[in-house]
Amino acid sequence: MTTLQAVIFDVDGVLVDSYQAHFDSWQLACRQHGLEMTQDQFVTTFGRTSREIIVELWGERFSTPEAVAGLDDSKEAYFRDLLREGFPAMDGAAELIQALHQAGFRLAVGSSGPPDNVNLVLEQLRARACFDGVVTGADVKRGKPDPQVFSLAAERIRVAPPQCVVIEDAPVGVAAAHAAGMKCIAISSTGRVRESLAAAETIVNSLRELNPARIARLIAGDV
């Protein structure tokens, strides 16, 4: 590549098929408080930070930052336990990361998830060394669709937003990528339908449909 280009990966639904583990971990954590998250609530809020979800759904019950953090920590601990029991890597994730790294792309993570979750996924994929920057929910004050997570990722890897492409699976993530001035590839992962991702420049069913050449052309505006 003559111009430095970058790929920013979301984590949930992009690098790991975490849909069921997230839903189950919400159920386990909520059960301790006599609460339940419905499937509709889960689908609507998936892709946002757990803290934002707790405040929106149960803000009257968890009215202090400490209470919100307590439920958040419990939910995420359950989630990591479920992932460790059987890590559901997205098909082709490790191979795409390696191919992009070898082709000279700068790589970053832009996730709303906690650092421990993101680190667990990168460790399981044996891919941490390929990434030049990692941004998690602990680094941002505003969740997607706000562009902060992707803007900060681009800043950390020192690549201009127009030279970045985001790989996402959620409509709020697609909106965040565009608000950051970046193109977006959407993957139709578990719980997602292609119609909800129509705003993305490209939609794929599998990461195996992607390669460095195709992504470079998208960034350059050749497709």
C-alpha cells in the first residue's frame, strides 16, 4: 500500500459470536435482582455499553454509579465465564486479521465492551500482537452511535478517518463509523438481519468474503 490504511474491528458479533453468551449472562445477572431482560430489549440495546443499558432499562432501580457498576461487573463476569467454556470465534476472524497485518494495514479494536472482555477475545484468537491500538468501553464516555470509540481508535493508530474502514455488526456501529468519517463493512451475524445494516457500504455474511485487496479498494472508493 502506498497510503497507510487501517481496519477497525468491533468485537462482539465481528471477532466472536457472542450473541448467546451476552443474552445468557444478562439473564444470570438480572436473576439475582428479580429482573429479566426480554429478547426484544436485548436486540434493541445490543452494541451499546452495559452501563448505558442498565441506566436506560432499570435506572430507577440502580440509581447510583456504584449500583450500576455492581450489576455491570456481575453481568460481564458471567459473560467471560461462558466464553471460556467454549470460545465461539467468528469464522475467518483469525485468518483475516493475519492477512491484513501481513499486508501492512494498521489494525485497531473499537469496542463498547470492558477491557477484560476484549483482552479475552484477542487472547483466544492469538491475535493481540497484530493490533496497533485497542479502545474499549473504559476509554470512552459515550457509546455508539456516538463516534468517539472509532475516532479515538484512529487517533491512537495515527491513521486519518477517511483511510479507515470499520467492520461492524450493529446498526449503531454503522452509524458511529459514518459519524467518525469512516466507511463501514457490516457482517450479518447472529441476531442481525441484512436489512438493518443497509446503511453500510458493504454487507457480508462471513469474514471469509473479505481480504486485504477488497478492503483497500473500498477505502480508496474503487467499489
